[in-house]
Amino acid sequence: MTIYLVRHAKAGSRSAWDGPDDQRPLSKPGRRQADALVDLLVPAGPSRIVSSPYVRCRQTVDPLGARLRLPVELSDALAEGAALVETSALIDKVGDETTVLATHGDVIGWLLDELARSGVMLDDDRLEKGSIWILELEAGAVTSARYQAPPE
């Protein structure tokens, strides 16, 4: 099975946003990235989409959910600052189907560090907004992780 770990698309500046950070939306370039992610992810045939509850993550995968007519499930295990044990448990839970997970750079970074420590070879170390880490799983364990640059 394959998990597509998507970092949320470009959002407005933290310093320019005066509301709660979890409500900060995508910027115009971020909305274009979210739309372009649809064309990258539809051919993979995901059967499940799970997102951080943060608005910018949901907005990143909402167009994909609309195209595939799939609900976007929300999980605190993908929220900014989520504990690695929670994120790993979510991956274990969804690892039996092709899934898209939308989350934040810190969550992806911690997960990739853990995978590298466990012997999974990473082909890159970037965490650009709108990028995808493609995790291949066998018997519930991640066996490879490869990076896909964000759409422009």
C-alpha cells in the first residue's frame, strides 16, 4: 500500500495573520497548488483522505476530496505539534489502503527522522509546502520514502 504524505500548500504569512493560527487559510498561490495536487494524486487512486484540522491543511486536500467524491476526515494526529506516537498510530491504522494524509512540516520532519532511524532510506530531505512524501508499506511497515516536489 501507499501513503501520500502531503505538506499543506502555501498559506498566508503567520506574522500578517491576526486570527488563531489553526484558522490561517491558503494564499492564492497555495490554492493553485491545492488544485494542481489533484492531478498528481487522482491517478494514485486514494480511497481515503485524512487531514490535520488546521484550515490550510483541509484546504490543501478539499479539491482532491471533491474530485474523488471522498470525505476529508480530520485527525489531531496530523495537527501541528502532534506527538510522533499519534502520527505513527494513524499511519498504522490507514496503512491497509491507499491514503492521502495532509499535515505540517514539523510532523513530516519528525516522522521522516524516525523512519531514517529505523533504516528506511530517504531520497531527499526537503519539506517544501505542497510537496508529497510517498511512503510505500509492506506488511504494515514503511519500506521506502521518496520525495515529490510541489506543483508550481
